Amino acid sequence: MPGFARVVCVVLLVTIVLAAPIISVGLASENVIHDSWDVIVLAGAKIGFTHSEILVREEAGQRRYITRMDSEMKILRGSSTARMRMSNEVEENEQGQILSFRTRMAVSDKPVEMTGHFTDGKLSVRQTVLGKTKEFKISVPTGTVGPYGALRLTRERGFKPGTKYTIKTFDAQSAKPLDMNIEVLGDEAVDILGKKMVLHKLLVKQSVLPGVVIHEWCEDDGDALKTEIKQLAMVTFRTTKVDALRVASGAKVDLLKALSASCNILIPHPYITEAATFRILYSGASSSVIKIPSDAIQSVEPCEGGFQIKNIPQSYNPNEALSLPIDAPGMAEYLASSACIQSDDPKVVRMANNAIKGEKNAYKAAKALCSWVSKHISLKNYSVGFATAGEVAERLEGDCTEHAVLLAAMLRAVRIPARCVVGLIYGNGRFYYHMWNEAYVSKWVPLDATLNRGGNDWDAVHIKLLNAALNSPAPMLELTSLLPMMGKAKVDVLSLRYEGSTLDVRDPGKLSFVLGNSYENLPYSFKVSKPKRAIFDPANDPFSSKTILTVHSLAYSNAELTIQIEPVGFTPALRDFVGKLKASGKELSKVHYYKIDGRPAVRLIETDGSAKTEKLLIRDRDVLITVKAIGEKKWRKKLFKKVTRTFRFTDDK
């Protein structure tokens, strides 16, 4: 999951470039007619800068305009810093016609470079990745202008409120023509470099950033001194060179959490869910912009304010799989090698063949590749912005995006159609953006190499939002349709299915209740009895709080017992939690390991200063259930003993 926050950084960097009214380059200093520095602010933190120039030169009696923008962003994540750099250069004539361009994007150790020249009505483009060059041509619509031409047209149109117009221009980073739709909103006072300035406010929408609304504040010459994208909590504004370079040390912005989606409940045992129904609500974009796939893995229906998604139970019979190599109709784009998914890279091909060991069954081969990627990418490195499959094959490090691009490349290398999937995955009370894969083996099957758990490792808390082949020259732009949703979404869980039984979580009172002397919790599948003269005080909603039950003893007035639930995932052993308690400086005594209904458990006494707590820790799959009693020693021990010896699980493990 953390890896996708870095993808968002890259998309944001591309967005900054697209939002800028000027892009530029450098020649002799005497020809510079514009030189400016802007600071980039994300969620209130300064994270980078842009440096823009416009230059003019005479060539064969013709005037040429050369524009350039250099951008840099740094995001601190833990002890690592993700650093991303982008440089664009565009040359155009006096009419604004594009003559050439070049770009360089460094979001990992291996930069991607592109150059292009306008000939015979088309742009001839060369893209270089990992030392390999690919050439292609793109058509540019008549009337398309470069960045300086766009600036000139903005000046000519003027700034009368209500004026609307479209400029056809060109994005060098993606090598794509784009429409820039502009509306003049009026004049507004803005603080720039410590001074109050009255600037023209524009509303700008770009065709390559669907649903993203950009506001710009411009001077009379069209130079934007401030831009803002409220949906992404991103602002750029004019500053000095000294100040711009000062903020380049980076800022600690937890994008992963800032862009995540809230959830209405704490989902019990999320990674063993068979099916689920969700309602995703969001603001700031229409369903015409965000189109969530509906297929054999999930069904999607629009609802007021968003979508309702039903994740369908997944199972697959390996005997139904196609044999390798697969040559199915309509799968060409999912078998192609690209600048991001280098399935023809010799190292990728060799690793893929070694991983499948001659297996011809497509499903078994796909599972083997998923396990191989999960096992061999062992170093989690958050300093990489977004590595290509070829780079991941060399370094074998990274997070969810690196797992996904490498697995896609290895699948394609053995002729299994593969695509990357961007979506949400549940973790500790929220849904986080994540990337995984789907492979076509006779139908599309999901694979998550980051969270690979072996066997049928799928669960219903993966919500797919976008399928991506990642074959374009700028693959990050394939993900921009999700930008309006990021940081604005809320996920309501409506139902969950485990082992054939469905829980309707819209009525929590039916899922956690007291019946006679017993308390039963259906989501976490356990029950416990209370001693005489005690009161059960269950949480009104078993999903809303980690503390789900408190036992007050009337007989032992100086003691109280609580039962708490903590989601912990699959990896930690119970001894690891005891180790954490020891590391916290608390003294532990009378530590006894045993089992309750087949679940590992440990009883202990925790001393913190003069206070002592009786504890029972039970590990049930992906949660830790903690029973603890505090109070006067005699009554604390009695209450703890009477309650814990009645603890029983109500399902088969």
C-alpha cells in the first residue's frame, strides 16, 4: 500500500507541470525574457519548487521561442525521502507552432527521456528507458500551439469576467495534444511575496486531467503567480529563488493517509472475507468522470453521491485454464512490452521462465509468478518514485507498484495477458490506495504479489477502481481519472460474507448482544459468560471501537475488565506482541503460553509503576483479542479468572 503514495506523488508532479501556464529551457542569458521561481505546497507543507524560463533567439531570420520548466518534489516517508525531478523544454516559432521538445523525468534511479521534432504534420518522438530507445509518431491537430503560444493567446483573449475559450496545446511529458478550457472569473486580491496584488482569476480544465479543476491568478501578461487545485490540496505560488531552494529539503506529508478513504466500521477478519457490499461516496466529481469497472470480480451500480459495489466470491478451477502461450482475441495490449512494463527485457524473461519451471497451465504459472515476485522483492524502499519493471528486475526492491509492474512484465513475458489494477484495500479502519494485478488465464483472475498469502489469496476488501495496461509513453497519466476522488471518498460497508454466512452490518445491535448471562459477538465469533453480580456493558456498535466489552463487577467493586480487538494482519506471532510489551519498559510476570479453542494464547501480569494488569492475549487469524482486568489485586484476579475461563469461540477455525 505505501508504494501507491509514491505513485500519487508522481501523478501530482505531472499535474503541476500540466497546471503551469509556462514551461521552459535555457540558452544565452541575454535572451531570457522571463525567469521565475514558484514553491509547491501540498496539504499545507512546502514540498518542492518549479523554475520557469522563456528565451528568444534569432535563427535564419526567424524568431524562436524556447520555454522550459524544471520541477522538483521531495516527500519524506519515515527515514526515506522520495525525490522526483522533471524537466521540459519546448521550441516553437512566432506563430506558436511546435518545432521540437524534450523531457526528462527522474522518479527513480533510471530517468525516462523523450525528444521530438515536428516534421510533415506529425511529431516524430524518441523515448529512452534503461538505455533502450523506442520511436513513434503522433498526430497534432491543426491550430495546436506550444506553451508560449498559449500564453500569447491568453493575453489576446483578455480578462473580462465571463470570457470562455479553448486553447489547443501540447503536453511534452506525455507527448499528447490537449485542450485547455479557460473561463475568466474576475479579479481578486492575493498575497504574493508579502504584497497584496489584484490579479485575474481563471478557472482552467485540461482534457488530460478529467475532473480536475485548476484555479490560476494571473497578471495582465498572462503570467500566473498562483495556482490551486483544491481537490488535491495543492498550491503553487511565486517566490524568490532563495526561498524556493530552501524548501527543497522536503516536508513530511503522509500522502498515504491524507488521500485514503474513511470507513464506517472496523472490519473484522478483513483478509478472509469471501464477499462484501460497499457504498463509495465522494464529492467533487461526477460519475461521468470516474468510471469504476464492473465485471466478474465486482458488480457496480451508481447510487446517490457515488457507487454501490458488490465484490463477488472468487474461485477458480485450474483445469479450466488455457495452455501457454496464450493468444486470445482482444488481448494484444495486455501482452505488449512497453516503456513501463518491459516484458521483452532479457532479465525479466529469464526470471519469468525460471519461476514457472516449464509449467504450461496458465493459472498455475500465474500463481507461481505471483509467489516468485512476492518472495524475491524483499527490500521495501520508499525512496523510489515509480520504477519500471526492468529497473525492479535489476534491484528487486520496492512496494506495491514495483510488485505490480514486475509481475505484469513477467506474466506477459510467458505470454499470459496481464494488467495492473488500482484500487482501495482495507487496513486498520481505513481504505488505502493500492496497486495489484489481474491475469487472463481463460478469465481474469486477481493476483496481489505485495500481500501474497498463498492458495486462494483473494479477499473481498480489495475494491477495484481502475484497470491500466500502463503502455503509454507517460503511464502515470492513465491514473489521473482517480485524482478527483482521492482524499474525498468515504466507504460505507453494507454487508460482509464469511464462510457462506452474510453479516448485514447496517444493524449492529443484531451482531453484538447480551443474552442472559452471556455476551456474544458474531463478527469476531466468540462468546463469554459473566460472573454473578456483574454487569456487561457492550459497545453499542461492535465495529466502531477497539474496546467492545466492559465488565463491571458489583461484588468486586474495585475491579473492571475489558475486551479489546486490534487488527494485526497475518505476519506477527503472538510472542512478538509479548516482546513489544517488554520493549515498552513494562515488567511482565507469570507468562504462560497455551491455546484457547485452537488459537494461540498467553496469560500474563503487566506491571507499569505501581499498577498491575491481568492480561489474556488471543491470536485469532488476523486480529489480537486482549482481555484485561485492572483494580485491587484480590478482586482483579477473581474477575479475570471467572471471565476468561468461559471464553469460547463459536466458529471452527
